Amino acid sequence: MSDKEIKKNKVFLETYGCQMNEYDSELVRAILKKENYEFIADEREADIVMLNTCAIREHAHRKIYGRVHQIRHDRMGKPVMIGLLGCMVTNLRQELLEDHSLKIDFIAGPDSYKRLPDLIREASSDGTKGYDVTLSEFETYSDIYPTREDRGNPSTRPSGSLRVNAWIAVMRGCNNFCTFCVVPYTRGRERSRDPQNIIDEVRRLASEGFKQVTLLGQNVNSYRYETHDFAYLMEEVSKVKGIERIRFTSPHPKDFPDRFLDVMANNSKICKQIHLPLQAGNNRVLEMMDRTYTQEEFLGLVEKMRSRIPGLVLSTDIIVGFPTETEEEFEDTLKVISQVQFDSAFTFKYSERKGTIASKKYPDDVTDAQKTERIMRLNELQKGITYKKNKAHIGQTHTILIEPAISDKPSHNSVGRTDGNKLVLLSQNGYRMGEMVKVKVTDATPHALKGHPLNLSFHPSSC
Ligand code: 5AD
Ligand code: SF4
């Protein structure tokens, strides 16, 4: 019997990359569950293994190739269909289908998930490879209610516990074409969902017990639906009863009108936290990246944000070793990092992506050794800042939202997050997920805060 002849309905789905991919996997679950596919946790039992891939850096690609070979090897000849989804397949379709050592059965790009049942059928019926990587100007999946995974561990969770955070994509795609970035090519043009449709979904989430929603988009603050902008959307979402906290990611610095900052400042449900990607601190590099702001403009924006939103927690993304970046230019990035004092930073070595503007215009001439040296210096600097920022919270009081514990052990203490998204490890356990607990910060590490509950009987329904 060949791979293609058996009935395949048990699916193992693995997700790589960003939160948008996590969300897309939830969409895929909903789409396939309707067609009687079953999702299972043990890949050895699966008829179909799907990998939802990421394309943002070369490293992500290599991981997928290795993973596919490992799956085939582990099955030791036992039949399994392998499907690839997500960003990597949009620009590598040909390569993936023609690489016979990989033996990929079907591939679906980020706008083709509704076609997955057909693609799997095509691939399993006549042996042709099912693929669809068409990018749409309209697809927002607004008619699909994602099957959100309960990431808590059922065996250790106290009964009656709640699910906590739900991702919800409010827009897809990106029109910015930062020269290093492959996303506009893998995910296509920007399109936003009808706000009413988003609010309906948030209401349903609240009725299911979710306490926090995180609005997602590749360029989330450029959300626009007819005359409605992102500030409007955030305000409307905040009116939904039962939702205690609203976050968003990832924004672009160019789309922060004053009105939006005022909405953030004055609305108690909108968390005072912004992920503000800087990418580089030098003006020549920023221009080559086509980020549309200068170092001075970025610093001005940070100042404005902080003056309007007291206690704001800021994080960022940095790329080191962009083509032709000199040592002095890299030092400008260090300077900005020192000046802004971000609470945390995600740092990356520049990775040339096929098809991007940078790959066509600029040679990837900063050596890997230089990139490594720069990222280590940057990380060292940021680590000190993060630790200092965390230590400044000692003695402060925060309300934290309890999350699934980090470990499955029943003895493991409860954990939660502050409004600013800082992880707090509690000195006690037994709190329910979704509970809001007032804590005093007693200690800090470079990665988290430690806290002691102030009011042991504190409960969301009694406050
Ligand atoms: N090389 C390295 N980092 C990249 N990012 C995006 N494209 C690249 C690339 N080609 C980083 C940016 C972005 C984050 C999600 O990934 O910092 O903000
Ligand atoms: Fe990529 Fe720039 Fe769009 Fe972000 S804003 S997804 S970095 S092109």
C-alpha cells in the first residue's frame, strides 16, 4: 500500500515563527476540524504532519528542512503525508516541490488555508502534489472562528480555571517593504477586518472566559477599515465586558498619531506597553532599510510616548550587520539603546532574504563573525538595562493576570504578567488562570520579577 492509499485524518501540526503563525495554526485547526480531521499531540500516530513555517531568517528555513528529514527518518518507512504551510512556501514553492529528498505532499501559503481540505484530497487521491500559494488582496479569514489551543496543562490546572489570552488578527499583510524583510512577499498586501466582525469575536472570547486579547497584524497600527482607524478599534474592543486587558503587536513607528497615544493613556484596559521596532540607530542604515524615520524622529516619538503614557513599558527589535553597516554606525545603535533604555529587545543578525530589495541592492558584506561580535555586545548592553529596569520594580505593587504555569509540576508556583507584560513568579501556587492578583514585587532577575500576593482573597469578581 502506498502513502497515498490510506485514509488520512489524524493531523499533527507544528508551528514556527511569530504569533501570527500561531494564530494561523488556530485557523487551520478550525478549517480542518470541520472536515473531520482530528488533531493529535503524538506525531508518531499522525497520518498527516503539517509544519507551519517561517521565512523571516535563513535559520528558520534550515530548521524546516532538518525537521522534514527527521520526520521521514523517525517513521522508518511507515507512511505519512507531509504538508508545509506558511511564509516559507510562498517564495520557495518550486524548490520545495522539486526537492525529491524532501517528498513534500502538499503546500499552502498564508492566504490558502481554506483550500487545505482540497489540497490534502488532491495529494492523497492521485498522487499529484497539492499546492496553492496564491496571495489574496481580500482574505482575512473573518468567517472562521479559530480553534484556540488551551496552552495550560489540564492535569495540573485547578478546576474551573479559565483560558487567558487570545490572539486575534485584525489585519494581514504589509505594504511597507522595509528593504530587509520578506513579509510583504510572503504575506502580500495589507487588508483589515471589519471592526464589527472583530468585536463579535472578542465578545465570544469573553463569554468563553478569555481575559485578555492581543490584536495582531504585521503592521497592526496601520489598521484601517473604511473610516475606522486603530484607535477606534482599540476603544471599541475595550468596551467588551469581561475582557480585562488588551495588547497589540507589532506596530510600525510611523503610525502613532497623538489621538492613538491619548486613547492608550486614558483607557485602563489598554496595557501600557508598546513593542516599538527600532531596527538600527544610524540614519544612513535606517535610510537603506527604508524605515521612513531618522534616529532623531524615533527618539522624539519615544519621548512623546513616555510623556503621554506614564509608566510605559517599551521593547524593540534590532538587526545588526545590515549590508555595509560600519563599526561606527553600529555604535549609533548602541547609543540609542543606552539612551532609550528599552525594557527588553529582540536582536537579530541580518539574514539576506531572496527577493527582498536589500538582497538586490546591497551586498551582504558584514561577516558572520562581525555580526556575532556586534550582537553579543548589544545583548550584553541590553541585559544590563533590562536587569536595572526590572530591579526598579522592587517594592512596587502590580496587578498581575495569572497565566498557565511555566512547568507542569503541581508544586510549581503560579505566574502572571503585569500590565507592562513583565513576567512575575509568585511566592505561592494555586491561583487560577485568568485571575487578577495584586502583588508586591520582592525581587528581580534579568528575566522576570518575583512577587508576593498582597490580598490573598483578591478575586476579579470581588474587586
Ligand atoms: N534579517 C534579520 N532580521 C530580520 N527581521 C526581519 N527581517 C529580517 C532579516 N532579513 C527582524 C526584524 C523584525 C523582526 C520580526 O525580525 O527586526 O522586526
Ligand atoms: Fe517587514 Fe517592515 Fe512590514 Fe515589519 S513593517 S513586516 S519589518 S516590511
